[in-house]
Amino acid sequence: MDTAGYLDKLKKGSKRGPHNKEQALADQIWTYFEKRLHFARIMKMIKEKGYRATYEVFNDVRQSDAENHLTLFIWRMKKEKVVWDEKVV
């Protein structure tokens, strides 16, 4: 089988979407940066910083006038301070 036929077969079989909202956000970020950032690294950022903080940083980066959005996103995620709400049980 040639590679084009094999790739078509793979594309047809992979119609499953993301399993949760974190993976959906990671997929959105991954495609926005044209797959230059590893998906696993994006998932790690979401797990460490939280869904809301990552989403806010991503929206700020998208709306900015920066030349290199990827570098700005990584820098902002590194500098993002996480404040976890304490749950009263």
C-alpha cells in the first residue's frame, strides 16, 4: 500500500474528538501554533496552571500584536502565578 492510501485510511479511522475540555483546549492551542509545540507539553501546562489560567493567557496572546505568539505564550505561561482556591469540606 502506498503512503497516501495509508494516510487516508488513518484519517478516516480517527474521527474521535477530545475526551475532555482540557484536551479540547490543548488541541485548539496546538493547531493555532501550527503544531510547533508538543501536545504533551501543552497538556502539562494546563495541568500545572489550570484550565482557566491557560485559557486566559492563550486569549491574551491571540489578541496581542506580538511578532512571535508562540514565544509570548510560553513566556506568559512560565510567569503565570497559580492561586488554587482552598475547598472547604
